[in-house]
Amino acid sequence: MQYRRLGRSGLQVSEFGLGSWVTFGKQVDLSAAKQIMARAYDAGINFYDNAEGYESGESERLMGQAIEQLGWSRDSFVVSSKVFWGGDKPTQRGLSRKHVFDACHAALARLRVDYLDLFYCHRPDIDTPIYETVRAMHDLVSQGKVMYWGTSEWSAQQITEAWAVAKAENLHAPVMEQPQYNMMVRDKVEAEYLPLYSLTGLGTTIFSPLASGLLTGKYLNGVPENSRLSLPGYEWLRDMLIGENNKLEQIAQLNQLAQQLDMPLHHLALNWCLRTPNVSSVILGVSKLEQLEDNLQALTNSSSLNQQVWQQVDDILGNKPAGPERF
């Protein structure tokens, strides 16, 4: 496992992180979570991603139990949470000072840790003044309850505003952003955020590198049972991902390219994300131990990948952001 700095910070995070969205508390029980996390830890993965909104906190409770029972030394791993969707009541949602503090304390209890390494604003909150949110995050960092704070799915303008407020008021500024990034979704990471990497030192911990399984090729002939897109409550995700037939045509062409390279399509897709220097960590989402083992093999299955291959991928996708060559 290789490690990358989280933006301009001194924190080293593994190229692959382990996420819990959709899996922990829904597809993965405590026994499986311990197996998956133990294998990830042994493989060198040190970043474990979570959020208050994942299965209404059950994902964090499960991960916290696993961490405690595995007996990891607290200085050997990085764990995150996110604040925005904590409940149905007005004080349980958004980025007000009250909810930011409540969410942090609740995450600490569920995860069974004394501090969060990373704490994200899960979405922008247009109803809360940005200064209030920045100040709340600053205070949590100053109190030692959070090491680094950042954002998830914010626009470049919103991140810049938060960073500017922090700098003007001498407060702790956002360090990282967690956007979706994969072959099908690339504008934010490759274009919109481009000025922020040098201006603010922004790091990215990207999610959905396989587009919720679309880039494994398993949906080319329909939606298999027990797959992520077959789960109750995730019909919106299924419609968004496979409702556009042109995407499936592109997936089929990418699959042919991967076969020519003698590797699975998802290995090609994971390495495609890692080719981007401004990606600090690629978050994996797995529901079975064998899926993790398979994804880890992508790191050793990259010797045939070069700029010529990435050009072939761009030719198939036809979605590379306009502008100067970036990587």
C-alpha cells in the first residue's frame, strides 16, 4: 500500500480507503465488518470513512464496535464522520453550530473514539451563515475533538468562501473535500477544483470510484439480485446510473479495453482514479471480504497502464473537461 498526503497537510492516508456507505449496517453485520476491516488494516489501509447519515448512525455504531474489538492502536488509523443529515427535526439537520457540535459528539460515541481525524460538512447549508459553520469547526479542532475538517460535494466557490473566512478570521480552514469521482463523473475533481489545489492545498478523498458498481460491468445485462442497485430505497441510484443507455455502451467498450489489457474492468477504473495526483485516497465500498481482496489486487495489476491507455479511455468516454493537459 502506498500513502499520499491529504492535500497540503502532513497527514498520510492510504491510496485506498474503506468506506461504509450502503454496506455497514445494511449489507454488512458486525462479524463481516470485523473481517473486512481486519483485512484492510493488514493490507495497509489506514483510512476508514463514515457519516452520521449512513443508516441513521448504525454504520458508525458497527464500525466503532469493530474498531474496539479489533483492538487497534488509536495512532495507527484515520477515521472520519460527516455532519448534515442527523434526523428529521430542524435541530438535527444542517450545519448550524448546535448541530455541528451535537453530530461530532454523537459520532465520537458511536465510533468509540476520543477524537475524529476527519470531519466533513456533508453538504453545503444555504440556511446557515458560512462564518457560523467555519467557527464551529474551528472550535472543535481547537478542543482536540477533530484533527482536520473539510467538505463533501461543495462547489469550488463555496469551499473558497469557507477558506477565505477562515483565513480572514485566523481560524482553522477546510483541508479536504470528498467528491464523487469516477470515469463517468470527473468535472469537479479535474476542472472545477483545479485552482483550489494550489490556492488552498485542497486534498480529496473520493467516493464511488466504480460508480456504485456500474464500472464493474455487472449491470451490462441487467441488475443482479443482492447488488447495490437492487436494494430497497436505492431506486433513485439505479435510475440515475443505468437509466442512460449510452453509459452502458461506454461500459461495454471499456470492458473490451480492459480485456485487451488482461485485467478486470474495475481494476482499470480504480487505477484510473489513482492516476490523478490531486486524489489523496480512493474510498472502496465492499460488502464481502472477497470483494476487498479483489479490489486490493488492482494495486498490483497496473504495470500495463500508461498515458496511451488513458488516452484510449478518454476517447471512449468523450467527457474529459476542456482545458490544458492536467495529468
